Amino acid sequence: MADARPVPTMLDLADVTGLYRKYADDLAAARDGQRALLEPGAPRLRPKLDDIEAELTYLLVRHHRPRVVTEIGTFHGWSTTWLLRALRDNGEGELRSYDIVDHARRSVPAALAAGRWTFHHGDVRQAALTPGLIDYLFIDAAHTAPFARWYTARLFGQLRPGTPVSVHDVYHRRRAGRFSEGRVVLDWLAQRRLGHFTASRAAAPAEHAEILAVRESLGLTEPVHQGGRNPMIFFRLGGS
């Protein structure tokens, strides 16, 4: 009989708390660096990632040490700077970003971008992507069901087994909206028996509270920016 158990998720709560403890000092420095980017007079970044999901993104890039990170959706570059900071701290890897607006070009610091960032201005659906070369996929772009159907059909199936993926704006509430991007992604995962992790306060309050407790124990309590919904999901596309 075929094994009906779900493929393991990319991480669980124990993994998350372990990563916080392992990289606590580096994360503290990264948080300070990101906070400095929001000081008066700095380029306008307009953060979209809440602190915990930004920190998880940083920690997962540190942990997986991807050679190529692909970011779909930059807006002003807040997620871009977190990804670049993680690659810089790893000492290797590059980020390839895609967006129909190019605000990030003017707001991402050159010191983070130099030698590790390529920005592609335009619709990612028309870009010459090479999914087989993607080691980490980060998606925070058009939050529509049609766009989600595009990337689940055209990208997910071409990524290597085990590729880590993050998708933003799934769990603003306890459940994803019926006709939302998040519902398309969650249905796609469920059909393949793939689990996911979220730190969403609305959808996973126990996990959210435990992460807050670990952060407090490590002295990581001062907000980088105000916000606390953390609706992103994290998963991997099967395999080990």
C-alpha cells in the first residue's frame, strides 16, 4: 500500500526555534541593519514583511545556503534587503529579483546589492526564468488567484525536489480567502500532500506565541517595524 503520510514540511516549530538560537547573534545584527534602513532620510522602503516572517526568511537562507535565490515581487525592496543581507552573511549566493515596478533599484543599498543582486524590470511571466537553477523561491507579488495558478503550474512543477519556497499574504485570517492566491497555493499543496509552516498570529497562534517567547529569551524584542500579522507560508516541494 502506498504511504499516505504527508511529505515533511520544510520546517516545523522545533526547526524554527533552533534556527533562532543558532543564528541569534547574526540575526540581532541583521535586525539592527534593517532598522537603520528605516531611519529618517534613508531611501523609502515601505516594509511589507512583518518582523517574524522577515526573520524566518533570513534564517532559512542562512540555513539552506542557496546559490540562487529568486524573488518575485520586490516593491520598494524590504524583502530584497533581508534576502541580500542573508546572502552577504553566508558569504555566497546571488539574488535575482523580478517586478513590474522598479522602486527597489532606488532604495536597495549598493553595499548590499554589489556583486550579488540582479533586478529584472517587467512581468515575470514573460521573463526567461530557469526554474531548475532556483535554490530558494520567494513570492510576494500579484496577490490574485490567476497569478497563483500561473506560478503553481509553470514554476512549481519545474523546481527541483526539496526546493524551499515562501509565499506571502496567505494567512491574514485563520483561513485563506475562498478565491484568493493563498487558497490556490494551499489547494495545490494539499493535492500533493505537502505540508507548510506559518507563523501567522491568526492561523497559528500557538506557534506565533512560542516564537515570540524564544525571541524574548534571546533579547530580540525591539520591533524593526510595526506589524504583526506574519501571513507568509514556508514549504518545500517534496523530496529531502
